[in-house]
Amino acid sequence: MSGRTDSDTQDGIRTDAIEAHDTDDDTDTDTGSTDDMPRPDCDDADADGDSGEDEYAGEDARQARWTAAGTGALLTLAGLAAALLRLTGPAPALVPAAYALGAAVCALAALLGSRGRTRRALWLLIAGVMVMAVGDQLD
């Protein structure tokens, strides 16, 4: 037994709860009681739980895309600069390779972030910085 209920019973339970709530509303005259469940006959815009959050959804998504793309581009440039600086110095060859690989991962994160895959871009940014940190530890 997994402890999960059958999906068929969920609809029945929900319907029973709504019907029980509706019968309570019929006996109760509207004396200012607070309801948690919206009534189906209510024409209020907030009845379905939507309180105007949709008007900011596009702006938040655009801001997340710009942030992911900008951060990825900045970390890419930093990784490439560090790789070039380590390449000209006496560091082992693995160090600039690690910086360059981290920069490539951050560039991929910037590309994904600009296309709207911000969650994957965040994880790739973390991975890219970690690869660059390994390169820094090898120095």
C-alpha cells in the first residue's frame, strides 16, 4: 500500500465537499460569514483565486531571461579573460582549460537563459562557476 488515494475518489470527495458547503450556504443567510471556497455563481474576478498576478507574469519572465542571459555573458567573459591570463603565465595547461570549459558552460547557460530556459540556465551557471573554481584550485 502506497498510501495514495485513487483519483476517482478525489472527484467524489471534492463534489461531496462542495455540495455540503452549498447546503450550509443555503441555510445561512449572508451575514458576513467568510468563505474559503468560491461560489460558482459569483461573477467576481477574484473568485478563481486570480488576484491580478497574470499582468506581471510576462514582465517577470522577461526579467528572468535578461538576468540569466546577462549573468551568463558576464561569467563567460570573466572565464575567457581568466583563461587567457593563465595561459600566458607559468600555470599548468589544465588551469586555462578549466577556465575555458567553465566559460563555455556559462555561454551555454546564457544562450538557454535568453531562450527562456532560466532554471536550466541557473544550474549551468552554477556548474560553470564550479568548473572555474576547480581551475583556480589547480593553480
